[in-house]
Amino acid sequence: MSFKLENIVPWGRLMAEYVKMFDLTPEELKLNILDCAGGPASFNAEMTRQGNKVISGDPIYQFTATEIGQRIQDTCQIIIEGCQVNRDRFVWQNIQSPEHLGEIRMTAMRQFLADFPQGLSDHRYLPDELPVLSFTTNQFDLALCSHLLFTYSDQLSEEFHIASICEMCRVAKEVRIFPLLVNMSGEESFLLKPVISELQHRGYTVEIKQVPYEFQKGGNQMLRVTTGK
């Protein structure tokens, strides 16, 4: 596999952030959920402690907790400094400063690292990589994808986005993607409209929905995709 740990910047979010980013109701949290490109988020760990069911897929899970933890340590300060330089592009309300952001992210990632060995044993963390997933058709009720699609529009092609969303729609009844902005620029992804157009052409129902979460300025919308009308 060509995926290399030194080429990625692990950055994990808390379950409370997932709930807001994806506008998840208490009832939806009880569904069978796929966290696609989950990275070192604590969503799986926190949901599992509450008795809910989540499988997280990400190629980073081929590495050990020690290796991932070291990469987090190597890159965390770089991200915080980047937020400091670009602080006018963020909403400093619930997250009060770049330093506070680092504390929140490290809280999430420490929970992930503590849970990761047991989660691997339980097959809750699988090294799946878009646009091809190992899961069966309709295995999940809901697939979530945070800070990958549209976020990295400069690196990931339109074809990759379409193939990835269609694949998530294959394995889940509904797909939610957040945010719809390009990483750090704060601009809506230039791929959003053509991707939506192609998905609709293929028969998917697509909706842009406002959510109760905004850290990047203007980053308060998710894409919701379902099959059929």
C-alpha cells in the first residue's frame, strides 16, 4: 500500500463535534454508523462507551497506536501555528483560541489512542480507504465523512469525489459529508456543484443542509446524499 504516515497530518474531533457537524439526533446515534476517513477522532471510542455501534475506516489504522501517537506529536504544533497565522478565517467562540483548539484536539486524540488497540481487536477500526470500501451493500444505516471530501479539493479529483460518495451510498442508506469548504481557504469547494450535478444525474437525492457547527467561517453546511427519490 502506498499510503505513508509521514504524508498525513492526524487531527481528531470529539463526539460532541460530530453531533453538531452532522446534525445527529439521539435516535440517529443509535443507528449502525460508518465513520469514513475517521482518523484519530474519539467518536468511535465515545460512542462505544455509550453502547452505540460505529465502525471507523481509515488507512491510518494500518499503523500502531505508538506510530500514530508519534505522528500526532510531530504535527500538532504545526497545525496550531497555522491556525494562529490564519485566525481571521475561524470563528473563535466555542473554541476560544488556537491553543484551546490544540487542547480540544489532543483530548479527542488521546481518547482515540487509548481505545485503538481494543477497537482493532473488536474490528471497530479497519484500514479501509476511499474510493473502495470492504463493506457489504447496505451494511450501514448512515455513513459520515468529515474533513476529507471537498476539504482536499485541490488534491482529490472530481472523479475521486464522485466514486467515493457513490461507494459510501452503496454501503450505507444515507451519506453525510462535512464541511463543504476547501481546507484553510474558507471558500466553498469548486467541486461541489459539479459533484452534486453528477450525483443527481445518477439518480441520487442530494441536499445541502445547515448544521449547528461553525469553526471555519461559513463552514456550517453538510451534504446529505441518499439513493432514490
